[in-house]
Amino acid sequence: MKKLIVFVTMIFISAGIMATNTENSNYVVAKGQTHFGKDIKFGLRYTKVIKTTGEVVKIRNAEVDAICNNGKVYEKMPVVRCDTKAKEMVMLEYVTARNGLKLYRLCQFVEKCDPGSQTFRTAQPEYCYYVFKDGEFYLQIDKKNAATALPFFGIGIES
């Protein structure tokens, strides 16, 4: 009986080790094709997928539809900017989903300058959250609706 328990335990441990294999967890989706690789390099014009065989696949950044790199998933989604009212496609980080709604976030680095006091703050990350339903823009999370929308997705809010 002890041998059986040890054997089953070893099977679960080996399954866990195989599940954490990062070799196939990185991928790029472009033009309906998924390219798996051990590493992904991002450039100004091209994204390079480095396969386990050493082969390098270059993909134009404009053709990339989704990326999974180091456990984070990014998808190209339509976002309506408040200042221009124009719809543009932006790579958003997938956060979570619930009841057919998906929560994404956009990280922007913003520099602040105060000419009166002549102070300059280096770029700090600011996050914008968006909700999508069936692949279409549904709601932008702002200060007014964050207290109800983010807990719906299981995300706590600092006060």
C-alpha cells in the first residue's frame, strides 16, 4: 500500500513539473497561425519567436494578434480613446474573466512636469482597465465605477 501511495505521489509531482514547462507556454498568434517558442524578443518592427530548435521566426508587429510571454497574455483589442473618440487596436493585458465579460488592462508610462516649481517626475506606470463582451468594447473602468466593477472580477481596491 505504501508503494502505491509513493507511486501515485510521484506521478502527480512529475505531472506538475511537466505542466510548468515554459518551452511551450510562450507563443505569438499572427494571421491565424500560432508560433510556439522558448523565447520571444520584441523589436520596433518585428517580433521574433525563438523555437527550441534554434529556428527564429520573424513576424511584423502589425500582424501580431496575441502574445503569451512568461505567463502573461496580451491580445489586440479595439479601444475607444476618450480624447479622440476614435477606435484603435491596442495590445491589452488579459487580467481575468467572469460571466462572459473579460477584464483587460493597459499600462501607460506618464511623465509629469510642473513648470511653476520646475520639478520633473520620471515616467510612472498608470493603468487603465477595460471590460469587453464578446470581443467588443463594453466598459472603461474609471474612478466612478471602479468600486463596483473591479470587485465583480475579484480584484480588491485600495482605499
